[in-house]
Amino acid sequence: MSATTKLNITTNRYRFHDPVNFVFQTPKGLNEQVVRAIAKQHDEPDWMLEQRLAALRLFAAKKMPRWGADLSQINFDEITYYARPTEQAQDSWSKVPKKIKQTFERLGVPQAERKFLAGVGAQYESEIIYHRLKEKWTKLGVVFCDMSDAPRRYPELVKKYFGTVVPAGDNKFAALNTAVWSGGSFIYVPKGVQVALPLQAYFRINAPSIGQFERTLIIADEGSSVHYLEGCTAPVYSRDSLHAAVVELIALRGSRVRYTTIQNWSQNVYNLVTKRAVAYRDAVVEWVDGNLGSKVTMKYPCVILKEPGAVADILSIAFAGRGQHQDAGAKVIHQAPRTASKIISKSIAKDGGRTSYRGLVSVSAKAKHARVKVRCDALLLDGRSRSDTYPTMKIRNSQTAVEHEASVSKINEQQLFYLQSRGLSPAEAERMIIAGFLEIFTKELPLEYAVELNRLIALEMDGSVG
Amino acid sequence: MDARQKMFGDYRQLKAAGVQVTGGARVTVAVAANRTAVICFKRTAKNPVVFEIGRNARVTITDDCSPTLPALSDVVAGPGSAVDYFINAQTGLPAAFCYQAELSAESSFHWYFWLRSHASSDGVISINQAERSSGSIFGGLVSDEQSEFTLRLTNNHRAKHSRGVMDVKAIGRGSARLTIDGLIRVASRAAFTDSYLTQDGVLVSPAAEIRMVPNLEISNNEVKASHSATVGQLDEHAIHYLTCRGLTPAVARRLLVKGFFGRLLEKIEPPMIKTEFSRLLADV
């Protein structure tokens, strides 16, 4: 048997934290004063404050969901809903406060920007601390800015689209986000502009019991295309944090939008996200969703195929280790003829972790000749873990083709034996098989992210053999 | 006439075959160990029926449902027994029905069903498995007119080495609303489970709707568990082919529907049930 290969990987890159110093923070708990304080920090127009206050009332009225993961331990009164780390966002790394800059350098964000990104936003706690879009794209009219600034800088666009895809009343956590949102990205891509390089945002929670409620709004005008990448991490604390984000994506006629997320929150974070896109005629929306971290994730990227020819492609992976529950999935709503969707979900559970795929495919009476394919595969690495699949298909049109398949299994022992007989250690063999299982996802990532993801998976797998 | 007589006719004749029918609020049918029996009954009374199948017994049961009387059956299958139970609801389903099978070690159980739904109906067909048991559910259902029909299927694997297959084919006609909710559950103790669920639906009219929910809850990694679901329409190319050969469109569609359900015939083993299923299919 060969010697075990030592991989020099560690979670230290993500799990450190900086001393907590804020320029401004709201007291713990949620009430109208906190919401008004957040609006004041952003110097928002009155119409946005009105939306926030209406959402706060909805949040109070709505009950916690009784399905899905266990959310009973969330204490809304113990969370700090806004914490500002700097006076203002910078457009040069040299101007970002040293401690915060070091955080993002350890995470590799500035290096990534130099090498292969069209633009970067970095959010620390509640606010964007760095934002830059390369000049080439600015000249073409591409907008990529901090969402906190967008209501002032682009009021017509924000007023037109904000809350139209995910209204405040959609669910309790959408109401919470609409009340206290801060940070996130606002992107507008003009007609016919193809943004060739990805735009990235990186979200970092640093202090304990902080809530992060970024709001992202992406509008791809007719015939445009854009790829948006998002990464999320947090250090480990004994107290829980809450991440309740909302992402609204509007893909107008003939546009193409890819939204990639690699979520690696630490295991004290509740990650409750509402992500939804509307695709118009002949538009293509791709959600590429990686869920590795968090204590609990509930996230179901959704695409509404509103006009003929629209297409949705959703690819997600979920990895649940000890104490984790990844309740993730996908939703596609076919509302028009000749629409198509594909959902592929891969999940892995080990050490007592639980992965649940929860999906919805809805084909309305008007959606003639809709085509749907859903595939869910799950690996259980030991007898303590659990995998669930809860797909729902609601079909109201007879001229439709819908297919769904799912499987749950363990790692194939014959494959393990084969690789070990070629000289790999059991751990290496298992990592290779897992990498192959997830290959359909990693090949969709930019190379550097794919390498990093493989490292993270290898780290999660460490100690799983034997 | 008591419930036993209403449902089983001259039930005393069954005694010779080792089948004891006892009356009361629940009618109990006990089959002695090591016996082989064929039991046919009609739901002409509202009493639930409990079958207690003895060790190593071989039993075939046919159950003719009534659309106006509830259909409730519990079957307890003794160790090593083999039971084939056919639910015939050709004349229509009652508003509520519940069929549950509790298996013992090394027993084998098959639910077969043919269901027609003309009105609202909501029911359950389930199997609770034991060690080295085998439980399957095969059936076809036709949801007609303005019916609202929900069928919940469960194969619950609670111990090692159990096997299961569920295969359901459904047609939605008229403005029917049909929901098929299937579940394979594998408990943490149920290592070496092998279980499969497939749900296929065809909508033959524009106003019909179908909701498919095939679920998996798996708590042991030493399993093979998978499911599939499809929803579609009758193949227009096949209809064209048949009409080119002289069949009318209506006859062509009926032939394709029979072919769609006909795949279930291959899975039905008891000759008596296979014959009855074929006869019912001829009337679709």
C-alpha cells in the first residue's frame, strides 16, 4: 500500500476572526428604530424606508415555517441586524482598513480580482467595504455597485424591479430581509453587452451573533450576458449567526445570466436564502449552487419561465457533515409554451449529517410543449447520516414531457477496490470518487474556484475513511 | 345478514381451507399456518377487514370495492408467508380507503390494484417491512371526469435485507386532478435494503392535472434506493402510425393506453389476478 499523501489544507484560511470594532452598530433585536437607523445609515429615499417598515410588519405577522430544517433555536432578539465596519467603501485595496484588507487577502479575493475577474465587491458584516468594476465594462454602461447605494444612484431601475421577483410577503425571511437589508450587489447589464469575465462578490461575517442580510438585484437587459460569482465564509463561534439574503434576477429577452455561489459558512450560521429569477422570451438562467458550510441551509433557487423559449438550468451540490442539515433544492415554474428546464442535484452526507433535496416543478395549463428533466443523486458515507428527497411535480398541461429520477447509495466498493489496487490509499481513493461524483458541478466553475472547491471537499472528507 | 356474510358470502366453506372468518365491528379473517387459500370478497358492508395470515401460508385475496362504502384493510403477514392482494375498484373508489400490510420476517407481500376514480377520493396503500421481507405495490389508476384523487403509497423498511418495488401507472382524463404521493423510507437499522419506486402519468385531456411527489427518506448508507417519475402525453407519432394502418384516432388512443398499463401485466404473478387485470384493461 502506498504512503498516504498529505494534503496541506486547513480551515484556518476561513475560520479565523478579527477583533470586533465597528464604526456604527444597532443594538441587538429588531424593532422600528433599528429599521429606521439602517435606512438613515444608507441615506435612502423615503419610498425604500416605507417598504422596509411594511416588511417589518409582515415579518412580525408571519409564522415560522413548519417544514424543512429545525429553526427553533434562532433567537431573533439576540441578533445584531446592522454593523458597519468602515466609514465608506473604497475602490482601491490600498485604502481599505488594514485588518479588513488582510482578511480578504487571506481569502484570496484581491488576487482573484487581478487575475480573472471583471469586478469585485467585498462585504464585511453589513456593508460593502470594497467595490471596483474594471473601466472597460463601466464604459459599456455596465453597472456593478453596492446595493446600499443603488436606490440613490439608480432610483428608476431599483423602483421598477426591487421586490417584484421576491416580494416581502413571499415568506418570513424575505420579509426580514426586506426590512433590514444592507449591502449586496446591484448589477445592470445594458442591451447587447456580453460581460466576458465574471463579476464577484465575497461576503464575510466576522463578529458573533451578527446577521447578514444582503440584497442582490441583477437586471440583464435584452441580449446581454453576465456571470456573477459569490463566495461566503465566517469564523467559528459558539453563538449562532443568521444569514437571510434575497437575490432577485431579471433576465430580459434573449439574455443569459449565470449565478454561481460557493457557500462555506461556518457551522454556527443559519443560512436561509430566497433566490429567484424571472426569465423572459428566449432568456437563459443558470443557477450554480454549492452548499458546503452552515449549521442549517434552506435554499431553493427558483426560475419562473415567464415567456416562450425561456430556459432554466439549475445545478446544485450539498455537503452535510456532523451537526449540519442542508435542506436545498430547486424550483422551476413553467408559465409559457416551449420552455425547458433541467435540474441536477448532488449531495453527500457523512458523520450524521443530513441532506434533503426539496424541489418543485410546476407546468401551468398554458405551458404547452414544456420539457423538464430532474436528476437527484445522493451519497451516504456512513450509517449515521441521512438523505431525503422530496420532489413535487405539478403538471397542468397534457402536451408536456417531465422526467424525474433520484438515487441514494454509498460509495461503490468495487470502485474503491480498483483504485486501491492501483496504489491509492483508501482516503485518496474515496476523495477521487467523490471528486468524480461532483465533477459535473466543479467543471462549471472558473479553474481557481474548482481547485479550491476540491480542496474544501478533501478537507471535509478528511478522517471519513476507516 | 351479518357483515361476514355480506362480504364473504358463505364464509363457512372457507373453514375447510383453514380460513376462519370472525364477525364484529371489524371482520377478522385468520388463515392457519402452512395453508393455501384463495379468498374473494366484496365490500358490501362498511366494516374494516383484518387479515391474519399464519406462518408459511400462501394466500391470494381479491377485494371488490364499492364507491359508496369505505375500504379499510389491515393485513398481518406471518413469518415466511406469501400474500397477493388485489384491490379492484373498477366501479369507483370510495371517498376514503386505507390498505396497510404489516410483514413479518421473510414474508412476501404484493399489493395489486386497479382503481377508477369518478369523484373525490383520498387513500393510502402501505407496507411495513421486516427482516428479509419483500413487499411490492403494482397498480394502475384512471382518474375520470372531475374527480379529485389522492393516492399515498409507502414502503417502510424497518429492518435488514428487505426488498421493495412500487410501480404505479396513472391516466388523467376529463378535468381530473390526480395526486400520487409515494414514499420509500429506510430506517437507520435497515441495512442492505433494496427498494425502488416508479410513478408514471399520462394526461389524455387538456384540462386534466397531475401532481407527482416521489419521496425518499434514507437513514442507512448500505442501501440501494432510487425512484423515477414521468408525466407526459400519448405519443403523437404512435397515434399517427396507427391511424395510417386504418384505426380511428379513438381506437388508436385506447390501444396506446392499454399498452401503457400493459407493462404492469408482466409484473403480476398470480394467474388469477393477471386474468382479472387483463379483463379490466380490456374495458379501459
